[in-house]
Amino acid sequence: MRLATFRHDGRVRTGVVDGDQVRPFAGDPTMLEIISAGVPAALEGALPLADVRLLAPLQPTTLRDFVAFEEHVEGVRRSIDGSGGVPDAWYDAPTFYFTNPNRIYGPDDEVPFPAHSVNRDFELEVAAVAGPDGAIFGYTILNDWSARDLQKREMQVNLGPAKGKDFASSLGPWIVTADELERFKDSDGFLDLWCDVTVNGVEVGRDLLSNMGWTFETMIAYAGRDSRIVPGDVLGSGTVGNGGCLAELWGRNGRQDPPPLRDGDEVTLTVEGIGSLTNRIISGSKTETLPQARRRDPASARAERQH
């Protein structure tokens, strides 16, 4: 079942996508209500998909993003900090970071990058949507947009990507319920789905989702350890390898080939069994330069204050 959030005649609604039509749910439940309480049985008359505006399928309660592909780690490390290989710690557990659940874009939305960022990048991912009791409710496509120049500078402080990431993530075009994708699972429980990305119609990367190091079930179990997973939490697979982002290719090629994204570029992520998610790149509003941190001798300040 493909579950969408959409706008029609000024109303935001949810419904079931079937071919080139969508059947709205009676009573207009939100996607989070559907994920938490179950898919309603009551449907209304079908609407042509061409007559509705698809939105991001849900507003996540949280958005965790993992890094589950060795090939991606190796290539991006070369691009971001000049080191090679995969850290030994990567093999210990499925590492993730939290990104911003309040800057979510949907299908065909324009995505504003920080105006002063020049190394703009996409990230091709699949995301699991958590349901009750930490079970997987369904899957959607995730584009974890990245300002690599900001990311490279900030991560020298040994914290997460921060402003290199939190300006935008895209989800869509809908949520495919977990039962629909069971037929794609291999004998080890990995989803064997082709994932590819094009920029302005030209293919840049293509990989199998089953090249992940951990299953989504393992990643959810790890995320919930000593913590809590609630319905509506979104957990990204991390970027696929073999060109799932530009930075991986920059690291492997030793130069920015293909070039960074520019205003007007159109990026399309396509995942077998789910669909396609397209966005166009623009620049956000210009921001003022912040003052640098005050340099201060803490010991001298404390000594002076005691007198």
C-alpha cells in the first residue's frame, strides 16, 4: 500500500495511491495518526494524481540518519578530511546522527541551500518509518542534502555535520507499507532494491540497497537501545555507494567531477518498489557573517575575578 499526503482544493489530506489515482481517507487523519493507530478502512472517491499536489508524506517526530554503506564512508572520508579507508569503529555498530525534522521538503519542492555554500550535494537514501512498538511501518525515499564546504569546516571540531545538513531533507513521494516490500528481502533480511540518482536527467549513481552493513530492523533496535523509538520516527539508511552522493565521487576521483550542484539543477532519486523523488536546487536568503569567538585566557579571568 502506498500512503500519500497531498493538497487538493486547499485541503491537506492523506490517502491511498493506486496507479494514477489517489483515494482520500474519510475524516482526513494525519499520517502520524495513521502510523500510530493503523490504516483506516474508510476511503472516499478516487482523485487523479495529476490533480493533487503531493507533499512530504509526514512530519517526522525525529530524523536519525545512519551511515550503513562502507563504499560511501570510504569515498566521503577522502573528500571531507583526506583520510582513506573505513574506521574500525564503523563495524562495531550502525552509527547515526540526528538531523532537523523541521526542514522537510516533499516531491517537486525547491530546496534552498545556504547562499554562501558552493559545494552542494545530494544523498540518495531509503528511510524506514517506525510504527508502534518499534516495528517498521513502511519505507520512503530520503534525500539528505549536504553543504559539503560547511560540513568539512565544522567537523574539524569533532562534532556532527550540524549546519552542513540541517537546512533541508526531502522525503517522498509517499510511504510504502512494509508488507509491500517483503518480496524484495534476501535470505539475510536485506531489501534488495535498485537505487539510482540523476542530475538534470543524467545518471550519476546506482547501487543496491542490500549493500547495507545492517538491516533496518537492526538499526532500529540499536537506535532504541537505552532510548526510545516512537511512531513517526524516521531512520535513514545512509547514502548508498557507487555514486550515491557527489562527495564520494570527488574523493575517489581526486577532483570535483561531477561538479557540485548549482541553482536550477534538478535531482531525481529513484528506488525500486517505492518510486521517484525530484527536487530543484535554489539558493536561500543571504545571511550575515557572524563574529568569531572571543579569545580569552580562562585561568587569568578566574584569577582576576577572585581579587
